[in-house]
Amino acid sequence: AQKITQTQPGMFVQEKEAVTLDCTYDTSDPSYGLFWYKQPSSGEMIFLIYQGSYDQQNATEGRYSLNFQKARKSANLVISASQLGDSAMYFCAMRSPGNTPLVFGKGTRLSVIA
Amino acid sequence: DAGITQSPRHKVTETGTPVTLRCHQTENHRYMYWYRQDPGHGLRLIHYSYGVKDTDKGEVSDGYSVSRSKTEDFLLTLESATSSQTSVYFCAISDGAGKNTGELFFGEGSRLTVL
């Protein structure tokens, strides 16, 4: 069965600094997709970034990048130049081949300090 | 933004009563999902649908049933609500992994409290 592990329940980062949120996954499928979502205090779920298992390069979306290390089965989210608005819960998720539902980790709460 | 609406957004009910949450989409997406979010557990899949009248169970399906009679609507029913079903329920939709990344688009959530 697929499993996502986020080992950091909470993190603090200084404004304008970079921060890395850890995510490791477990799957025996060679084809899979990895996702990161942001949930601010208002509660909505916002899709941030996607990485396919066969993608040769790490995904980037603005200040978000995904540090994908396939051999280590890790898909860490890097946020550069943190802003106060980045304070939120962040979830890592994985999809196995086909259109199977996403499996989510337990999340990491990020707090950005001015 | 994907057109997904959940109703009701907030509900307080008593143990033993039936509850139905509705998810309505205007995107004509094939896949629809119900997740619940609880502190310390992240999001856990309850049920999902891969087409009209095609549904399957998720990780935490006990005590829940679903129905999808139209593409746009996915109903989640708690036949007899229990306090352990107090949670925030999210509906999500997807066009499928074949067309793009297959990311989920979420509704705003429905907060259910069972007293």
C-alpha cells in the first residue's frame, strides 16, 4: 500500500528565508505522481506543485520547488523567500498508476515569523 | 477555480441521526472524492467515484455510504451519525491523470459536529 510520511508536525521560519518541508513516500509502483497542497487558516486546499516519477527535472512553480530524490523516495517542498502569507498547513500526497485516489500525509504546519 | 460547492458548510447534529452532505461540480470532471480531515491524521479517503453509479471504498469507509446518480453530484451519507464522525469533510474532483497532472480540486469543506 502507498504511504506518505511527513515527519515535521510544525516548523518555524524567518521571513525572507528559505524552508524545506520533508516528505517521504513508499510505493512499489514505478509510475506515480507526487503533489503538494497548501491549507491556510481559512481552510481551503490549494494545489501547489506536481512531480511525476519519470520527470527528469525537479518541478518548480514560482517560489516553490520540489526536491525529488527518487532513490531515497523523498519529495521535499522548498519554499524560497518565505512570506507571512506562507503560514499554513502543507500536505504531501501521492497517486499510484492510473486514476487511483491521492493518499495524503499528515501535514506540516509552517509558521513564518516576521 | 474549479466549480465545486459543498452543502451544508456547517452542520450540528445529534448522535443517531442521518446526515447527507452534498458535493456539486460544474466542471464535468469524471472523478469525485470524499475525504475527511482530522487533527493528526491529515486527509483520509472515505469513498470515491469514477463515474455515474461507479463508486468504491476508501480507507475509512465504515459508517458512510455514497451515491452518484449524475455526473455533477456526489452525495455522502452518514446513516446514523456518531461522535467519531465529527470532522471536516472535503469533496474533491479530478479530470484524471491522463489529461494533465490529475491534481484534485477541492471544495471549501463541510464542518460536521455530532453531539
